[in-house]
Amino acid sequence: MIIKVINMRSEQATKMAQKLGDLIRQHRTLHYTQSTFAKMIGVSRSTVQKLEQGDVVKSDILFEALVVLNLQGSLLDEINELAADVGGYNARQRKRNSPQEINDDF
């Protein structure tokens, strides 16, 4: 049986991933080989290649690459601003019920 994999990423997401990959590659080549950089962010060299090509990688790998290369810039500020626009981080937290007394008089 042959299974065809369909690319489900939007055109915008693909362009963003490619631009970030290009940016990471340009800055990485100034200081590190792919192998050295891979060790620094805790991944294989092939994962660095995927990252630089704009292929799908885990978000924590992308974030670590940006931090190691000091490219995170105002990204965290932008994320905080977006979070504030939709009610802040607390909006995602589950509200717990207050503790209730249990009647154990049997």
C-alpha cells in the first residue's frame, strides 16, 4: 500500500519557515559548522539541515536555534503582546474548584 503525504502547511507558513531557515543558516555560517551548531542545540546535523531548509522541525528546536544565535530579538515581546491581546497567559489556565468538605459521618 502506498500512502501519499500531502503538505498541509499554508503558503504563508511555508514562506515564514523558509525565511527563518535562511536567517538561521546565514548567521550560523558566520560562526559554526552544521555539526558544531547541532551539538549546541542538541540535535543531529540532519535536523539542522531541515531547519535551514524550512522543513518541519519541533518548535523548541527552532526557538533554541534562535536563542543560541541571539536572533530571538523582540520575539518574546511580540508573543507577550499577542497574549495580552487575548486575555494574557492566565486565560489558558484551568480554574480549580475550591476544596469542599466531605461528610464522613456514616
